[in-house]
Amino acid sequence: MKKPLILVTNDDGITAPGLRALISVMKEIGEVVVVAPDSPQSGMGHAITLDNTLYSKKVVIDKEKGAPLEYSCSGTPADCVKLALQELLDRRPDICVSGINHGSNSSINVIYSGTMSAAIEAGIEGVPAIGFSLCDYGWDADFQPSLKFVKKIVVETLKNGIPKGTVLNVNIPKTDGTPPKGIKICRQARANWKEKFDKRTSPTGKEYYWLTGEFELLDKGEDTDEWALAHGYVSVVPTQFDLTAHHTIPQLNNWTLNEQE
Amino acid sequence: MKKPLILVTNDDGITAPGLRALISVMKEIGEVVVVAPDSPQSGMGHAITLDNTLYSKKVVIDKEKGAPLEYSCSGTPADCVKLALQELLDRRPDICVSGINHGSNSSINVIYSGTMSAAIEAGIEGVPAIGFSLCDYGWDADFQPSLKFVKKIVVETLKNGIPKGTVLNVNIPKTDGTPPKGIKICRQARANWKEKFDKRTSPTGKEYYWLTGEFELLDKGEDTDEWALAHGYVSVVPTQFDLTAHHTIPQLNNWTLNEQE
């Protein structure tokens, strides 16, 4: 049987340890091609490069443990997936995996996530796709306890297919040595960021800001990703790219939008 | 009665004619403050500035027709909204409007849209929000026939409130002189972009790409935004930022994710 073709990407850049860990475990499952940004792209949301040129080149990052074929790309994670599907791969991948992100993409973070934007881009193109994130922002985070779960989720996805119109958002708790307790299918918790802007003055007298903030969980539901992660489980949220709030359409149809003033 | 406070932003930049048109009509409804990017940010999706400084300054773009208070900002549309809400406004806005974008943000384009990312950011913060786009990419597009509809939708939103967890994605057809026929509440049509990469070689011999593509509509539904626009109607899609595909959770719970190999 032909091995599945696995497209691997991320948003932390092609040298990130999380990507390297993901490559190592994907090589146990299939044929791996990497197309990843040449520099970190965190917080890029679903950005694409419209008014600029895109560069891409074959690279060797880790001759022994890397993938047989790796490309770095000057664009965003979504650009990487578009370029891979249209230009760089010689056949359609069986799955696209993105990550493992250094840091959480649970709850509302999915909106800002470059990791998930790559997965969503693949999903829009009809390729089964999964974004993986470890809830540890450290560059030296320990990805080892995650890998068993990453492998299981990819194998199950290849076996079952993925629900139409969705991609999977997988977050893995930081558990300091003990492995996660298991995997839970969840919904995205309601949450937001309470921004604080750190206002400073440059040496030339110009005012500028650093964006900082505190995560604010607004949802105590035991069926949420935040609950699962806080209790030591890997969370899997089926994430859709039809953003229509279908259930609100009847309510909006009661508005008098087409009446003359 | 106190006039509503209206936060106006966009992704084409603070000098864009579409923003200027939006300001003019918002001044008929309330007190207007503008916080908009200092340069075009199209295709930025929901990007935010994490690893860089943000600059913001008071500007006067059009003394007569502009807003009494306008700020330009070096960040993305989502940054503009965060900065406005946390730092620049002296009270919470009653509504946030983004646009009028030079070009469509219907169907799958909502995912890539800087215009909509600003609206979604406001929505996450609990501020009623609307993104407006005209299906005409020209910088000299005629926004005049749109303004009556923009005003009506904002007035109705202030009157009715907005369904919880949603923002409105409004697209206005290009109708060459004749005004749109009316307003329709719609769902997001299924569609994607068939990318084509235009591969070139730089004067120094480096290969690079331009991202181009053709829009591919996969959905003939008469309840979609694409149908409404093609038939001369303004489309209003309630857009949510809970991306969970709730209906697929039972299906995923049938997977054997927690069984040992």
C-alpha cells in the first residue's frame, strides 16, 4: 500500500523545535514534505501575501532527522499551504498537519493563530487538516509526551476522514513529566484577552506601544477545550470555516431593513 | 439623548476613499472617532502585532469632511480596534464599523479579510460591529449608491442590538449607476480560490512567485451572499467567532481516540 503523503507546516518557522518534533513522528506514518515559513509568523491570523513577492527554496535543516524534502517560504502559513498545493507537491497530500505550535491555540486564540490558518487553508482546499499546539511557549518546551497523542490523532484522521467543512484544532496540555490523561472532543471555550498596552517613548521622543494582555476565560463548561486542558487532557475541537451564525438568521429577518424611513 | 459613539476603521488605510465615504455617513448618525491603519492591510486576516512596536498618532486627513478625531496606527486592523478600545477612546463605543472595503468580502473571502477582522475583534470585545465592503476593487469606486444602505443597516443595528456572538458581514454589489434593489440576510456561500502562482526570476536570478487566482463558487443556493450580490442585493451575513462545528462532535466521539494500539 502506498504511504500517505503528509504536508507539514507551522507558524513558528522551519527551524522551530515543535515542527521538528512533528516531522519526526509523521515520518513514522507516511511520506513527509515540509513547506514552512522562513521566519516566525505567530499572530498572523489568516494573512496571505497579496502585494508582495513570495520566495521559496529547498532547504536541509537536519539531514538525519528532517524530512527528505523541505522548502522554506517567505510568506505566511496560509501562503505556504497554497504554494505547496499548487506548485511544490507533485500530488495531492492525504493530510496536512501544522505545528506543533509553541503555545496554546485553544478557545479564542484560534482566531489569531497562524498554526490554525495553515490547517484551515488546507481544509478549504478539501485536504484533511489538523493544527497541533502545546500549551508551553518556551522554545525549549518538551514535545516528547505529546507525540503519542499526535500520532494517534493523525492515524485516526487518516482512517476515518474528517467531518466535511472542518479541520481539527488540537491542543496539548503542559504536564511537566506526566503524560496527558487522554483525548477529549471539545467545543471552543468562550474567552477573550484583556489587552493592556504598555506605552513608552522612543529615544527620539516618539510614543509607541507594546501589546500585552491577560487571558480571560468566560466559560466554565466541562465540554470546553479550556476545561479539558486544565484537567490534563488533550483537546480536539472541530473547527469550521463557514462562519455563518445560521441560528441567528430568523432573528435578523425580523429587522425592518427594507422599509423606507 | 446622547449621540452614539461610532468607532470607524478599515483595512485599506486611513486615506482610502471607502473609509472617507463611511465617515461621511456615520457623522449623520453619531459622534465619530477614526482609528485606522496608516497603510493598506488587505489580506491580513486576523493578524495582530505581537513582536513589534505599535505607533499611533492624531492626524487630520480631510479637515472639512473628516471626523473630529482621527488616529492613524502602524498596526493591523485588529490592532487598531484593540488600541482604540483600550487606549484611545474615552468611553466604550456603541458600535464599530469597518470599511467600506474596496472589494468583496463575501463567501470564503471573510476568512482573509482585514476589514472583517476589525469587526470580529470588536465583536469579541462585546461591541456591536459591522464590516462593509463594495464589490469594486477600484480606488475610484463610486460609494455613493451604497451609503443609503450602510446608514440603514447601522441605524437598525443600533436599534435592535446584534445577535450575541456575531458581527455582520455586509457586501454591496457594484451596480453601475442603478442603486441596489434592497437588503437580504444571507448565509456565506461555499467557495474557494483556485490559486495560480506566477513564477518569475529576479534580475539576480532568484526565483519568486506572485499569488494570483480565480474565484470558484461551489454553491448555487439562493440564500447565499453570492446569489444576493449577483442579483443586485446588498448581502448581510451574521458571522460568528465561535468556530466550533458543534454538529460534528457526536461523529468525532465515535472515533477510537483513547484506545491503545
